[in-house]
Amino acid sequence: SAPGRIALVLHAWAFLTPAQATTTTFDPNLLYQFKVDNSGDALEDKVVQVSFTGTGAGQTVQVRIPATPPVVGAMQNKLSTEAPVVTGAINTNLGSATAVQVFAGPRDDPFFIDLEAFFCILPDRKPVGGPLAGACALPSAAFRPAGQAVDFVAGFNVMSIVVELPSSMLENGAPGKLGIWGTISR
């Protein structure tokens, strides 16, 4: 992101294989939101709402930003009546580099975890069956050094929503600390 801009990223549908990533779309019955606290009270003052219409290759995304939330808090989330500022097909870069830009679609899972080492360190979390259920094969209960760790999620995808916009659209009149979290609700 350029100075004065912020990128918001929300991932859903983890562990998609490359084949599944070509056929999976966002749930049109869900409301995906970035909630922004710009006053330090741990309540959202602004909300970026993302919704989807249709399924399959013709699915479209609608982004309403930033607006005062129609309902504050975790429950009874409600779609804003404001018109979308960006709308278009998924798997497409939408919007403007000087205003709001949006991408919604499959991307490589950005998370990295060496699950074998994780289960050696926290054996009570180990699965009861499968290749990671056996005794710890590592010489010590520690993570492997960089370059030797095994990325368990390599090759998997997630459905990503990326919204980039001027940070001034989220701030409370002056640059400052922002609290930002994502929600997915029905």
C-alpha cells in the first residue's frame, strides 16, 4: 500500500485445494465486514461491508465503505442501505488506485505452520489418527530452524477479500491508531 492508504484483508474458506479454488465462491447469504474503531472505545465507528450476489463464475461483489454501522456490536449485523462504492465480478481487480480498490477471489494461503513441530511442542493438541498422530520424531520439543520447517498449508488456498482505500476514510479526522477486525455473519 502507498503512503496514506491502507489494505484490509479477510480470508475465508481455508484449506482449498487448487482444484476446489477454481469452483468455490463466496456465500451470498453471508455478510463480510471490516469493523474499524477510530476512537479507542473498542466499538466500531466505521464499517466496510462486503456482500456477494450469485454463485459460480458469474458471482459479483458489492462493497459499501466506509459507513457508520447500521448496528454496533457483534450481534444482529445488518447490511447498510448505502449504495455500493465498488461492484463487479469476483476474481477481478476493481476500483481505482486513488480511491477504493477491491479484489475478491482465491489466493495462496498466506499462513505458515510446521504442524509436526507444533504437535511436538503441544502434544495434547495432536490428532488421534493420521500421519501427525504418532510419537514426536523431532529431537527436541521446539520449532525447526528457518529453512528446515515444513509448511503444512503449502499448496492450499483461501478465499480472500482485499480492500485498499485512503486511510483518511477510516480515521476520525486525524491520523491515529485504528482498531480493525473482521467478521463474517449470517
